[in-house]
Amino acid sequence: MAGAPLQQLQEGLMVYKDELAADTLARKRVEVAVVTFGGAVQVAQPFTTAEFFVPPTLVATGDTPMGLAVTTALDLLKARKEEYKASGIGYYRPWVFLITDGAPTDYNLPQWGEAVSRVHEGAEKKAFSFFAVGVEGADLDRLTQLSNREPLKLKGLRFRDLFVWLSSSQQTVSRSKPDDAVPLVNPAAPEGWATV
């Protein structure tokens, strides 16, 4: 992702930060981490509460090691959940969002198969909810293989709408109890920013 799409994604992350920070409960309860995979996989933002979240500056370089990025994110998530369990703290079911405009360059490596297995197994066990979002040019066939649900295709560059929906949904969840089932507004095609 480069040029206007990358700039719009960066601006969308800022909107996400601002929306969560404006909600007194969500900014203390919602935690965010960011793993990037433009060239190399990097934990650009370890887990932090929304009030301390600073969107990283995104840079596009090199290939797209998507499988390794997913396993890195799931390892990060697993470690965070273990910290909560060790402290006896309840937590909400985590959400993992993958946003890409390309295809995994590691699909023929073991990391891809591991990512697919872990996403499907984790989603089946309700360890997390996984959302794949394809931007123009994304390999939706690979995203379908990876995700346990139909990938969403971003309409144009509507990152702002995506992140407003995401922050609004997380604000709703943050007002519930960790084991409550919280219905989301139209999760199949959220508020017009995506198509299935």
C-alpha cells in the first residue's frame, strides 16, 4: 500500500484514536496493538490502552509477509491474554483486524499454513474474532482462505468510515461485561464502508 491509500489509512488510524479517546470508558478499557508487514513484520505498537495509543507512521516497502504478520499478531495477543489470566482479570473477546491491498508473498511458506490454521482454530474456539479487510487490489481469494468469515472489501478509500465503525463498536463492547454477548450494528457490511 502506498500513496493515497496509505495516507488515507494513516488518517483513518488518527480518527480511530480520536474517537476512542473521546469516550471516557473506552479509552481505559480498549487496548490496541499494531503489527505492520510492509517489507518486514514489525510490532509497530505493542498493546496499550486507547488513551495512550499513538498511531505509528506507516511506511510501505518490499514484499507482503502476511502469514508471518498474522502469526506474530496472534502470538502478541496470546501473551497479552496470558498476562490478564495470570492477574485474574477478565477480558473481552479480542478482535483481530487485517487490512491489506495485496497478496501474501509467503503463501507458499509454512507461515501461511500456520496462520490459516491458527485463525480458523482461534475463531472456532471463540479465542478472538478475526476480520479481513481487502483494499482495492487485495487478493480476496487468499483472504477467504485465511479468514473464518467472508472478507470485507473496502469501498474506495473509506478507511475513516471503517475506523469510525470500529471505534463505535468497541465503545459499545467496553460498556458491557466481559462475558456479555454484544450485538453489533450490521457486522456483515458495516455502515456502508464495505461490501461482502
